[in-house]
Amino acid sequence: MALAAAAAPMLGAIPAHAAGAGAPLQIDVYNPGEKSLFPVSSEIVTGRTGTILIDAQFQRNDAEALVNRIKATGKPLKLVYVSHSDPDYYFGLDTIMAAFPDAKIVATPQTVAAIKATKDDKLAYWGPILKDNAPRALVVPQPLGGDRLTLDGHELRVVGLGGPSPDRTFVSIPSAHAVVGGIPVAANIHVWIADTQTPESRRNWIRTLDRIAALRPLRVVPGHYLANPDGSEPYTLASVKFTRDYLAAFETEAAKAKNSGELIAAMKARYPNLADVASLEMSAKVIKGEMQWPVGVGAASAFPAAGKKALVQFGDIGFRLDFKDDHTMTFVGTSGQYQGATDTVEYEATQIRPQVFMVHWHEPKSGDNVVHVEDFENGVVYTNIAHRNGEFQHLKGTIRIEDAK
């Protein structure tokens, strides 16, 4: 299969329509394709006065190639935005920071919390594999306030923070009619599904893809991809449709398959020419309950608060969270500005690593969408509240399971 060459062409600039915007933005895509462990995408967005980098690559040699690309623009790197918490999105940050020490490095609060919770384990696993291409230091981004980046009057919008899957956001660049960043879209490879282990999480993924399609972008850069068989780049809505169709097919075949072997065979029959069969094999084993993911996580690492009450304190703001079971929770504000506020919600808890979970829910009464990263090992909780009026609230506090009476 033809690979997505590191010299992937620059996406053509499209005249900007944003009020007050200057010259059109240029988007240069770097994806190492089959030359590296992961065919992960980075985007260099160039304006009149500077550049923004979206995602920093996995391997040191690829991060060094990014540095050369950025220097070739002749514009200063103003900001690096890390769009996801997997290490192939941020392991290259130390190389980028060494070359551009004045650039600000940011990510959403959820991504920052997830990186903090998993970075040491990720490096312990991947360091010996990457060897000289491993990061020499781990760089943690600063939390992004809100959901907008700007470059020379153009907005880059982080979409999905207030939705059902805040860990699967993407970046919309309206003036360039482009969607980039994040992990929702793939092309010409088997889609990694092991991180979405419930049917609802996969349905939410499809909703994210539908949201991308509804924007009608002229360019969509998949987060992971290989080039099309004819050597062209898969920067169209066809990649969104491919990912959506793949998820739907996987759901259908998973329901019919008695085991992972049957599921793998069925998906290979549907997609005989896709690369990265290893992702299919692992995803099938995880979804059919034959393998724990993350590796080494067993039944003892189920969500610790399920069936219990947790006390959460953000400074003078307090809550009691009554987790009725593994999907329903009632909360009540016990102090501060939300004292007396209460609602019953459907929540989803996704394990980041043992004893650390991303928990999110929608509140019917307020219309707010809430994300927690709950670290039960250290008693720390981070939250991002996407209010119905479009404002965001970021808090850090403590969490503990209430003693049984």
C-alpha cells in the first residue's frame, strides 16, 4: 500500500471569510505513514505572522521533521495544541519545545488531566520500544481556557468539549473549511476500538462523526491514516464516512460473533485490504471480553464509586455524588455556589489507568455537560463544566468515597 509520505502536500489555502481576518491560513500536514510505529497526523497552520502546531508526533525523529517543517515557514511558532491524550500526540513535545522555547503548549483540561495520570506508565511501556526515539523529558501542556485558538484573526475551534464524548474532540478551522486534530477519524487502516468498550461510547463516537459531516468541511485530515491506493491523501468527508461505516459494521459483526476469532474474520471479509490488522485483533479481543485493556487491568479495577457515595470538594464548593449503580448517579450540592442544586443523571466512566477514571454526564435540569477526571488513588478530582450559555468552568479538588454507615 502506498504510504502517507512525510512530504505530504500542503492543503490549498481557501480564502478566509472571518471578520477582520487577514490572509488565508495554510495547513501543512505531516504524517509519517508506514515509516513509523503510528501513522499519526500533525498539522502546521500558518498565518501572516506565525504558526500553530496541532499535535507533536510520537517518535523523536518525526518531531525533528516537524521542527524542520515549521522553520521552513519562516514564521515563529506561537502555540502548540495537543488534541488527544494518547502518547503519539504528545511524546514529541520535548523536541518541539527545545527548538521553540517561546511557544505556548496547551490542551483541554480533560486532556491535561489524562496525560498527567498516564504519562509515566506510557513512557515506561514505550520507552524501551522507541529507544533513541523516546522523549528525553515528558512535557505536560497547560490547560486551555475555553474552546478557541486564534491566529491572525482566524478562529480554530475545539469542538465537542460539551458533548457526550469530551475525550474525542476535533478542531474546526472555519475560514479554511477544514477539520483536523483528534482521534475520531481514520482512513485506510483498521479502526482502533479497544478504548470504546461500551455500545454507548461507540454510538457517541458516531455522533461525533455526524457532527463533523454536518459542518460540510472541504478538507478533513484523519488523526491516523495511510494514503489512498492511488497515492492521494484521504483528506475528504469520505474518511468520515469510512470511519462511521466501519464502526457500524463492527457493531453488527460483534453482536453476531461468538468470539474474537469470528469477529476478526468477519471484519477482514468486509475490509480485506486495510492495514493494521493488529488493531482489529486487539479491539476484537477486548470487545469480546477475552482481553483486558488497558493491559493488566482486571475486574478489581472496576469504577470504585459504583454503588457508593463520593464526597467532592472544590474549595468552598461541595457535592455528594450518589452513584446508584454503574450508570446512574444523583448529586446534591452541599456547599458554595451550587448548594442545594440536585439532579439525577446517566453517567459513563472510562478508565484511564488503574484507579483513575474519566467520568462524564449531561444534567437535564441545567443543560450543563460535566466531565470529571477522578483519581481515587490520590484523592484528586479535576472537572470541566460546559455551561449551557457557552461558558466553561475548570476546577480542581478532592474526592473520597464516603464511609459506609
